[in-house]
Amino acid sequence: MADMLVKLYNIPHSHDIEENLFKSGIRIKKALAPDRSRIIAFSRTCAKDDYSDEVKDAFSNNPTF
């Protein structure tokens, strides 16, 4: 099987892309605990299946695999 690792340190920064999104009213930020319920509600409207359990796990310090 091929190596599936991604070298994240080689990814170019996207200042220009983020600036264009910000001008369009889109802000990229780290999700915090107060954002959890809104993100869960958003995932329910955007996905065909309910992934709320996975979203909740993403906010935990020890996500289940």
C-alpha cells in the first residue's frame, strides 16, 4: 500500500484566499466549545445522514475511532 502521509509543512499559506473569503463575509477560525451546537445544527442541514455524533467527538479531547 502506498504511503498516505501528507507533509503539511509544505502546503503554501493561503493569505490571498482567506482575504478574498473575508471580503465576501466568510471568516475561517478555530471551532471552540461555544460553537459546537451551531456546527452540529449546520452538519444536520448539509449532510444526507446525521453525523452529529462524529461532530461531538471532534470536540472531545479523546475522540473515538
